[in-house]
Amino acid sequence: MIKEGYLTPRQIVAELDKYIIGQNDAKRNVAIALRNRWRRMHVQSDMQNEIVPNNILMIGATGVGKTEIARRLAKIADAPFTKVEASKFTEVGYVGRDVESMVRDLVEQSVNLVRTSKKEEVKVKAEQAVEDVILDALIPPIKNMRPSASVVEDGTEPDKMSDAELNERTRERFREKIRSGEIDDRKIEINVTAPSGGGLGMVGGGAMDEVSMMNLQDMLGNMLPKKSKKRKVTIGEAKKILLDEESAKLIDMDEVKEEAIRKAENTGIIFIDEIDKVAGSSKKGGGGGPDVSREGVQRDLLPIVEGSAVNTKYGIINTDHILFIAAGAFHVAKPSDLIPELQGRFPIRVELNSLTRDDFYRILKEPKNSLTKQYVALVNSEDVSLEFTDEALHELADIAFRVNEEVENIGARRLHTVMSKLLNDILFDIPDVIPSNAKVVITKEMVNERLAGLVQNKDLSQFIL
């Protein structure tokens, strides 16, 4: 993981280029936004708190890379990231899902990131503790006893070791076996912490809010004694089960919570998708119906994006410096249909381009996680070699582009449909028909043969649920 402080905007774009084809304008803007956070943290004056992030509004059809850009940006920065659909806030009428829940989700992600980082720091100590627990199950330690043989006159070691010394030497031999994995299949009995019972029911007729309920559950969970139960598992399984428990004992959770709040406040990224779904109609007047609900959601979002204090189970978090990236297709509504106050909170607007045939070809060939590389890896797990000719990739790109044009444009996601239809028979035949060490080459002719009906049957798509 590369820390954001060491990356220049050009380096950020270069990292994004490894996974996302095209959309250079969007990449440049998110790269600047990310670097600006590092710059703000290094401002040596009171001005640091006054510098707010320039939130970004991405405009583009589905499947062109909006979500992927935001998600990869968070990974590059090792930052907490959460994605929400704005339309979810309208599903149950005017109230909908609590908009503050996206901030609570972000803090939860931040706690997980910090906890994982702390676990890495104590991993060596935790592994030693796990070895001790496993050794106690294999060879219980005994108290030191005097040697049964007398020490010789010249002061050399006795001809027999004490029971304690023999026990310790045996434990050390078995410790080496545990580390090497030599006895991973041997079964032992260990004590593990039993999972806590189900959550509390509604208290006070549902009058408690979500945070109060979570805090009450945590408080009662800490008051109740921890239950443990015996399990018979292999030493290999015991290593994994006990490592989490022993790591948790070595981590200061109060320190984790404080650091997680700071990380979420200063580096957190919230991606609000489908924001066009809560934009009001461009036709003024009417004043009722769903437009009221949509505007209500925008007004609920406004204080969060502007900067406010949100109560979470880990403490209060201020949203002033969280980076918000909103996105929408805006086929029907326009960005100007958002309420003016919310528009002003997304000063950077980026239009993403629709994907061309050449983009589809590059998406199949260039990214580190391209679909072709994923399928090659899947097939290689069965010791079968899979290759794509360049002509086959061009043909796949052409078919995906045509289906998008003639049926419905779902962007790069169309490649999943095309690749699945192309390779399903091959995946089904491995290893029964196609044996290990075989080589399968995907040619242009094979693509045309297997996908011939995909574009021709476009009229049937309206009947497919």
C-alpha cells in the first residue's frame, strides 16, 4: 500500500492508469484532491482548519469508471472509503434511511483499517502467544524441580536433566514443528471465546436511535462475562482462530478508536452514487409528490457535506474535511436541478466519456485486473493454459460495443456478459473433457462462432427479466 503523502498528482494518475482506461480529466481532478489533503495536513498555521476539500461531481453513464476511480483512489491513499446510493434515502417515503448512516459506515471502515494495521504491528508477539497456547495443549508445562542426579565435583552439568528442563526442551522442539507447519494436521483441544448472543430487541417501543442502541449493546456486552467453549481443531486451524484472539488482547481499542476517528475525519472518502435520482424535476411548480421527498433528501445531505458533527458508537466525528465524491448519469435530470446549496458544495464537475471500441479493447488487455487476466488465472488453477489472440480481443471489444449501442449501454460491465458467454462451455468442460496441461487458445473465429447470436437476439432482451 502506498501512502498518499509520498505520491504526487502525476504518480496518483499513474497508479489509477494501472486499473482504469481513459477518463484522464476525472483522474487529474481526484489526484489533485488527494494531494491537497496531504498539503493541508502540512500547513503550519491556523489556516489548516480553514482549508476544506473541493468535493467532486462526476457526470457519466453507468459502467464508465466512476465508482472504480473513487474506490482505487481510497486504496492508493490507504483511506477509509464507503459508497452509498442516494436513492436509498427515499425508499421508505420522506424519511428514508438516515443520511448520517454513511458517516457511521465510514467510521466503521476506518476502525477496521486501523485495527488491521495494529494487528500487523503486534503480529510477532501474537504468534508467539498462539504458539504457547498450542504448546500448552500439546505439552502442559510443569514447575521446576531439583535434578535427581547429583552435580559432579568439577561443576559440570548433571548426567540427567530435571523434569522442567526436559519439558522445556521438548516444548522448544515442538515450537519449531509448529512454526514449520510440520504438525498442522494434528488435532488439539483449545478454548475459544464463544460469539455473543443476538442483538437486543426494541427498547422503549423503538424510541431509541441507532447510536444509542449500539452503545447500549456494547455496554451490556462488556458487562456480561465472556463465555468460552472447547473446540477440537487441527493445529493449522488453531493458529488462525487464536491469532485474532491473541492480537485483540495486545491492542488498545481506545487508541484504535481515537486514531480511527482522526483518520476518517482527515482522509475519509464518501462516494454518493445515483445523486441524479434525488435531483428534482427541471419543471418548476407542482410542489408535491416525489419531488418533495427528493428535495428533502438533498436538504438532509447538505449539513453532512457542508460539515457537521455526527454521533457514532466510537465517538463524535466532524465531517468538515471528509472528501465527498458524488456521481450520476444525469440522463433525465441535470446537475442544475440539485438545490443551489448542494450544487455549491460540489465545485469540481467532471464529465466522463462514453467508452469506445478502442477503450473496450484496452480494458480487456491493459489493466492489472483485466477480465482476460482473471480468466487466465482461474483456468490456470486447473493446470490448463488459456490464451487470447489479439484479433479475438478486438472482436470481443467490437461485440460488446455493438450490444451496448443496440440494446442498453451499461459500459464496461457488458464485457462480463460477453466473456461469460464466450468461456462458459470451456469452464464447464474443465477438467472432465479438457485435461490438465492442455492449452486453450481463443481465436477470432471462436469468438464469432460462440457469440453470433448475442447481437442478433437483441430484440428478445425486452422480454428477459
